[in-house]
Amino acid sequence: MTKQKLVVVGNGMAGIRAVEELLKLAPDLYDITVFGAEPHGNYNRILLSPVLAGEMTLADIVLNDLDWYKTNGITLHSGKKVTKIDRVKRKVLAGDLEVPYDRLLLATGSTPFMLPVAGNDLPGVIAYRDIADTEAMIAAAANYTHAVVIGAGLLGLEAANGLRLRGMDVTVVHLLDWIMERQLDKTGADMLQASLEAKGLKFLLGKQTEMLTASASGRVGAVRFKDGAEIPADLVVMAAGIRPNTALAESAGLHCHRGIVVSDTLQTFDPKIYAVGECAAHRGTAYGLVAPLFEQAKVCANQLAQHGIGRYQGSFTSTKLKVTGIDVFSAGNFSGGDGTEDIVLHDRNGGVYKRLVIEKDKLIGAVLYGDTADGGWYFQLLKEGRDIGAIRDHLMFGDAFANNHVGDVGHSGALKTAAMADTAEVCGCNGVCKGTIVKAIREKGLFSLDEVRKHTKASSSCGSCTGLVEQILATTLGGAYQAADRSTKPMCGCTDFNHGEVRHAIRSMKLLSMDAAFKALDWRTPDGCASCRPALNYYLISTWPHEAEDDPQSRFINERAHANIQKDGSYSVVPRMWGGLTTPDELRRIADVAEKYHVPTVKVTGGQRIDLLGIRKEDLPGVWQDLGMPSGHAYGKSIRTVKTCVGSEHCRFGTQKSMSMGVELEKMLFGMWSPHKVKLAVSGCPRNCAEAGIKDVGVIGVDSGWELYVAGNGGIKTEVAQFFCKVSTREDVLEYAAAFLQLYREEAWYLERTVHWVQRVGLDGIRQRVVDDAEQRKALHQRLLYALQGVVDPWLERTQGVASHEFAPLPAPLDTNGERHAELA
Amino acid sequence: MPNWHKVCRLEEIPLRGSRVVPHEGRPIAVFRAADDHVFALRDICPHKGGPLSQGIVHGHRVTCPMHGWNVELDSGEACAPDHGCARRYDTLVEDGEVFLDL
Ligand code: SRM
Ligand SMILES: Cc1cc2nc3c(=O)[nH]c(=O)nc-3n(C[C@H](O)[C@H](O)[C@H](O)COP(=O)(O)OP(=O)(O)OC[C@H]3O[C@@H](n4cnc5c(N)ncnc54)[C@H](O)[C@@H]3O)c2cc1C
Ligand code: SF4
Ligand code: FES
């Protein structure tokens, strides 16, 4: 059977979302052809603002790359504009291309409205709609000074903010008396304007543009207003509104009125032709935000898949302004009118304004400025048209307050969406169940993963439930939830820089101490916090070995005390047994120590050595002294263990000497600090008794040499190590393993295991630098050896008195008469 | 009347660190912040009793090593969102000597 042909005009957010939804439902029903006038794949138009603001790059905002089209068998004509639809012969024309269709989907989006004033076609006058516009603005910011943005709506303000951040002198011109009048009332708008002015934007309100005049170079030079005033402008951005892009549909004779008119099934007046997105008018409304467009896409896909059960009934929309550091939320009918009532809270000094519009015991609109935490909840009440009579008195104080007063109103809606029971455990580490998380999100107005971690402890330990917690956030907050992106996220609340930027700065500015870093990077807190300090300390000492100061006070207690703290405040001691090997003498000493210090538990660990658990801190130096064995670093973000199997030394299958190989590796790496812990294993043959397949570096002996595997992980989420390369000699094993680990040490972010680092940066690039490029490999190897030069065993040092204050309690205090305070037994 | 007891010299406490002083069978943690302010709290975290002395000191706060609660050094109060309080003691630094009011 030949497939039906689906042609999509418009390679944007709505059209491609419809295709994605369709592929989920009926992957084989259609041969799909997509036309896009822009010369790109599908990208996230919303994020053009963060790109302009310099918070993201164009590469970050790609939604579907060319591979996606290929893998899904979609023919993409990018950079091709459809110029004609022949409805009789059922085909579309784009230049000399003719493509027949059985079904046609129009998703042509909007066109920006250019003010019909003289000079609107001068060079330097643009709209703000696509990648080309964004690039033009970035280029203008690099070369010119004065920008004028016409229109103080969402788009205009985001453009102005971005241009300002790029150093331009920006004036926002608006026809009306207050900004964002379609989303905000006057009070909210005034507060917003004040915060934007504080960021350096200038505003000219109630101004009508008369014409744009050219400078000597022929580029735009000034904006002239009806009242005769004139301001300089090297760049003019028109953000005065958008119009549904209906030209193509109209030329094909399709009924259009404020958009291509569609039914609840997203069909136009020609039932073979569908329309979704900003170009479509449904029940008289053309939407300009993605949430409703995605709902349309879903219904449209359902129809195209011939399920025929989906109906689109229109959407409520809510708005957030994407200017970092400014919180604005609005939804529904916020200006009120006949028969409506307002509840208003206005704290000008505190920078908070809230207005709720109510009609007949229903919330119909909300404006929030400064504190938008309850936005999601209000939006939910509004969408569901819930009767708020019973909570009316408390409504203004948000979900938490209102709910404490009337049982569980407000909880039921969100919980229906997810199948998990309230009592189901989400975080196994901290024993947090779903109900607790949902409650915390709503009552405390949590918006981010970090906040949930802080308030409930869920996902704060091993992190394996992170995905679940994010889902709960998303269902609980609805559209108000935006997942954080670790690569752009600041390291912690003390700074706006992310891990990559901090690493880079430490290297390029040659920062050698914690204080130098705080100063050079403008840390917000005088001496950081428990989250950034250990990371900074690691970055300093790994970037500048033998030069940067190691700060013990910035290390977690385990690394400061060189032992693992236990739940009762005692410590565990795991001496190193190179490659898992030990001797009768060592075992005898361990036994003696266990008896002498009354060690409650002696355990064989999963790392092929022995753990003495439950030792008092003040006994640690004595225990180490009596053991006479080096530290096993079982407590550090450091080299942990190199597990080995018996290998060809004894085993009848062994092809290589895995024990001595393991010992050599472990000796080479002794004392190595790393972004997270590092574990190796060496097996003597592919039977792999040392479990090399789940290690950061796994080595497997074969007849002709050694196979190296990297980035395995046996912990929270088991990840099988990936084949890295094959080498022939023991020296090679040392060199390749060292080079891989050194690259990890230099480039990974703190608390990133090798597997996560490799997932982030890609194994190919690492292989190029370590395997293919011998020079780089040798250099990396040498840098690791240099960093480890002169490493001393921390236990040995401490038995000789180093850091003795760490272990010795102070004597009981003396009172003024020189008497010791009575100690109870 | 404060009942001052001499504990140690200031430099015996590491900067951004702490020492433990025995007291009636229940240790007291004496902290020295980066600005040389000295604080004393009973060495028992208001969460689950973890040893605050073993935490990371930043500003006038300490982060408990057990589950990461932050505790204000001057009041012993847990920082929001957590609730609870560790007992605090008055401290005095005179001529480089640290005193506790016991
Ligand atoms: C002692 C030992 C368990 C045992 O009795 O066998 C152990 C004990 C702890 N592990 Fe482990 N792990 C031990 C082998 C392992 C292994 C097995 C191995 O190394 O072959 C794994 C999986 C392999 C791996 O890491 O890929 C393992 C995966 C973890 C993880 C998860 C790491 C991950 O990236 O997913 C953590 C949590 C973390 O590091 O953040 C962890 C953390 C811990 C901590 C340090 C938790 C803590 O911070 O207090 C435990 C200390 C207990 C204590 O009170 O002293 N432990 N842990 C093992 C010590 C081995 C050694 O000789 O050094
Ligand atoms: C800077 C900016 C910030 C925004 N911020 C937000 C926000 O925070 N939240 C929010 O919800 N929304 C935001 N929006 C709006 C959102 O991006 C749009 O609502 C959404 O992209 C519309 O999707 P669409 O598929 O209908 O149109 P588009 O994404 O514009 O896609 C239409 C595509 O069709 C192509 N096309 C048109 N005619 C033809 C033709 N004849 N032949 C071939 N191709 C054609 C166009 O080139 C375009 O690529 C923002 C928009 C911009 C510009
Ligand atoms: S030893 Fe490891 S697996 Fe066992 S409880 Fe502790 S962290 Fe969990
Ligand atoms: S005991 Fe201190 S945070 Fe849990």
C-alpha cells in the first residue's frame, strides 16, 4: 500500500510539534514533506531572548536537527518558501518545486507588524522574530551605540533587555501610557518599568513615531516623533505586534479572518487542509504563545492519525517575562470590568504587587509582580473555573494559606494528573514520599529542583530520583515550571557563574587561592558556602598543582579528617590494600588494631579491602600509627580502589598479569584528587572477574595486550563502561589511563563522575585527544605525574603531628580561679 | 553574672573552623569565622544530632556534615527552611584568649 502524502508548510514550533505528535501515534501512515522558509532546522523561538541576552547560544536552542528529519524519513526543504497551493490538483508549489499532498498542514506562524512610517525599510530597521533578526541585533550591538525599540510588549522588553546587556544605550518607545498593557495593569506596569529602568533601560511613553530618518551612511540614524522630538537610533527594532501569516492561505481561497479560520479539529474550510499555530484563528482567537499551540498540535495530530477523537476547545494563557531577575506573571482577564471585583495587595517598598480579578466566585484573572510563586496555582484555579467562594478570604495569601484553612482544596486537580499515590516513596535515601513533595511545592511556593531539595531533602543525596522530582514539579506547577539546565546554571547562590566559567577563570586568571577566587569572581558571600567551597578548592588545586593553596577548611569533613564520618559521629578506617592484595602481617595488624581500639565492626568492603567501622575521632591517629598502612582514601573525591582478579599469575584462563598491573596503576594514582571518586579494575581475561565493565577505567587483559574501557559506573545508575582503545604494553596501559584521568581532572565539573562528564562532552573528542594524538596523551600523562609528585600519605603525616588540632579535643575549660569545670563522668 | 571559662588561644582554632571542648559530658563546638568572630554551640545538630563542629563554616553559619542543614552561629537557629535550635553559649575574646560563659 502506498503511503498518503502529508505536506507541512512552516518548519516552526507548532508545525513540527504536530509532526512529532503524529509520529508518536502513527509513524507509518504518511510520507511527510516539510517546507520551511528559514534556512534552519526547527529551533526554540522562545529562547531567542536568552540568546540575545547572551545567556544561551544558538546551538543550545535547536529542537530538531537535520538528523531528526532524516531518521524519521521526513523530506525537509529548508530555505524554501511555498508560494502557491493548488487545491484542485492538491499540490503545493515552491519555486520550481511541486509536491502533491493528500493532507496539507499550514503552520506559517506570524509576521511582525512593521509600522507604516517613512524610513521603515532603511538598513538597521528590523523586527524581532527569527534567528536572522537576533544575529542582526547582536552584530549591531557590537558596532553601534543607540538602539530604539518600538513597542513595550513582551517581545519589545526582552529585545531591549538583551541589547542593553550587550552594551547598547536602549530606549523603549511605546504608544500607550504604560508598558505591557496587554499583560499588565498600570500599577504592575509601573513597578516593572522601575525595575527595568534600574537595569539601565530608558522609556518614552505616549509617543507616536512619525518617521525614521537616515544618517549620512544611509543607515537609519534617528527616530522622529509626532510631537517633533527626535532621538538618535543606529538600530530600530519594531516590536509593535504580530499578524497571523495568512497570505498563502488567502491566495488559495481559504477563509481567513484574524487568521486562517479552523474548527475544533483544526481543519480549515477545506477539510484536507489543517492549520495550527500562530497563523490559525480558532473561535476568533489567534494565539501568540506556545502552550496553546502545542495543545493544537496534539489535537491536529490525533486527527491526522485518523483517530478522530481529539477536540481543541481553546486555551487559557498565562504570561511570564523572561528577563532574568524580574518576576512578572499574568493570566486571564486582569483588568476586570462590569460585574467583576478586585482583590489587591500592593507593597511598593517590598516590590510586590498582586491583583486578583473575581467574577461570581470564580477567579478570572491575575497579575503578580515581584512574588509570582502562586502564579501556577492561580492559573490552575482559573483554568479549571473552580468555585473559590470558600477560600476567597485567603485567596490572596496563596495556596499554602488558603489550604491550611479549608482542607485540601487545590490539591485534587494536580494529583489526578499523575498516577502515583501520595504515600509512594520518591526518594529512597531520605524517605520522602510524593505527598510530602507536592505539599512542599505548593505550600512553600517552590519552583525549582534546588528548592525542593532544600525543603524536603528529596533528591538531595544520591540524586537518582531527580527525574521523578522534576516530573512532580512539572505536574504540580504546570506551565510555570522551567527545568534548569545544569550547563548554564550558576554554581550556587553565591555566584552567577557556572562551573565551566569558574574553571575557565581560575585557569586564565591564574587564581591560586580561595580568597583570590572570591575576589576576582565577585562572589556574593564573603566566604562562599558548603557547596561552592569544596568545588572551588578542587578547581584551584587541580589547575595549579604545587602552586595553589589547598584549604582544608573548604573540604568536607571526610577529606579533612581522612576518614569517613558515620551516622553516630564516629569514623571508619579503610587502609589501602594495593590491588586488593594483603599479607599475613597486615591482617595481623588489622586484627590487633580492631581489638586494641574496640572496633565494633570489621567488614570486607565491596572494594576488595577491609573497613574498620566505629572509631572515635581522637583515636584515628593512633589507629593509623598501629596499622602502619597507607590511607585507602575511601573518604575522598579521589582515587579509591583498583580492583583486580588473580590473572595469569594463578588463574588457568588468565592471559595477563592483572594483579601486578592493578598494583602499578594504583601506585601511580595514589593521592590523586579528582572531581568525583575514581575507581579502576583490572581483569586478566574477558571473563572479567574484577568487574572492569563498570569502572571509571576498566582494563581487560587479552592474549595480544590490554583493552581499555572508560566511564563505567556501578553506583546509583549502572552504566556499562565504553570501549576506549586497545594497547599492547603495560607502559601503554599506564599512559593511556593516566591521560584519560588527567583530562577528566582538568575539565570535568566538581561532583561529575567520569560517566557524566563523558556523556556531557562526548567520548569522540576525548578519544581524539587521548588516543589519536600521541603528543597530547604524553603531555596529559606528564601533567598527572607532575601533580602527584611528592605526594605523601596523609595518614603517615598525621601520625607525625600534622593537623593535630583536627583530632585532639581541647582540655576542659578553666574557670577564673584556674579550676577545671567539673566534668561529669 | 557571666561565668567566664578560659578555653584556648584564638589561633588554636582554625580560621573558618572549630574545636571541640568537653563540657558536662556533652561537647561544645567553638567556631572561629573568617572575620575572627568566635561562637559556641552545643555540638549537637538540631536535625538529628550530627556534630556541627565537623561542618563547613561560611560567613556566620555552619553546614552540618550529616544532611547539610545550615545553622546560624550566633543564635544556634537552623536557617530556613529548616526549624530547630542548637544551644548557644556566650563567648569572649580578650588578649587573644577565648572564653566561654558556662
Ligand atoms: C564501605 C563501602 C561499602 C562496603 O562495605 O562494601 C562503601 C560505603 C559507602 N559508600 Fe560506596 N562503598 C563501597 C563500595 C562501593 C561500590 C563498589 C565498588 O567500589 O566496587 C560502589 C559502586 C561502584 C561505583 O562507585 O561506581 C559504591 C557506590 C557508592 C555511591 C554511588 C556513586 C555513583 O556515582 O553512583 C555513593 C554515593 C556518592 O559517592 O555520592 C557511595 C557512598 C558511600 C559512602 C561513602 C556514603 C557516605 O558518604 O557516607 C559509604 C560510607 C559508609 C560508611 O559509613 O563508612 N558509594 N560504593 C565500600 C567501600 C569500598 C572501598 O573499599 O573503598
Ligand atoms: C523573541 C521571542 C520570544 C518569545 N517568547 C515567548 C515566550 O516566552 N513564551 C511563549 O509562549 N511564546 C513566546 N514567543 C512566541 C512563540 O515563539 C511563538 O508563539 C511560536 O514560535 C509560534 O509557533 P508557530 O509554529 O506558529 O510559528 P513559527 O515558530 O514562527 O514558525 C513558522 C515558520 O513557518 C515559516 N513559514 C512561513 N510561511 C512559510 C511559507 N510560505 N513557506 C515555508 N515556510 C513558511 C516561517 O519561516 C517560520 O519558520 C516568543 C517569540 C519570539 C519571537
Ligand atoms: S554503604 Fe553504600 S549502599 Fe550501603 S547504605 Fe551506605 S551508601 Fe547506601
Ligand atoms: S544531623 Fe545535622 S543535618 Fe542532619
